[in-house]
Amino acid sequence: GDEAEWQRYERAIQVPLGDRMAREELESDEPSEAVVRDGFLQGGNHPEDIAGMIRLFRWFGSVDFMDR
């Protein structure tokens, strides 16, 4: 494998891993807003969007299309 390819993979995989970290933290009994924020930032989300994303998940996280 090519080193540049590996680096592209490493950068790309951070997006779903960050979003997963945020989602799993939001689903925990006592979610840490700092961990959620870090996860969403790692996922490439704009910092100004994160508070709204947290509210959206808290309000609608159990709705069928959000729960997937």
C-alpha cells in the first residue's frame, strides 16, 4: 500500500468514528457534552451546528428514522 492512500483512509475514517462516538455518548445514561462535542467535531461538523445537533438527537433520537 501507498502511504498517501493510508493517510487518506485515516482522515476519512475519522468522520464516521467521530459521529459514532457522539451518538454513543448521547445514548449513555449521563452523556458528557464535551465528549459529544469532540465526537461531532471529529466527524467534521461545524462547531456552530453542534448545539442544535445535540438538541435534535435528544428530542427525536428515538424516532424511527433517527434511530437507524
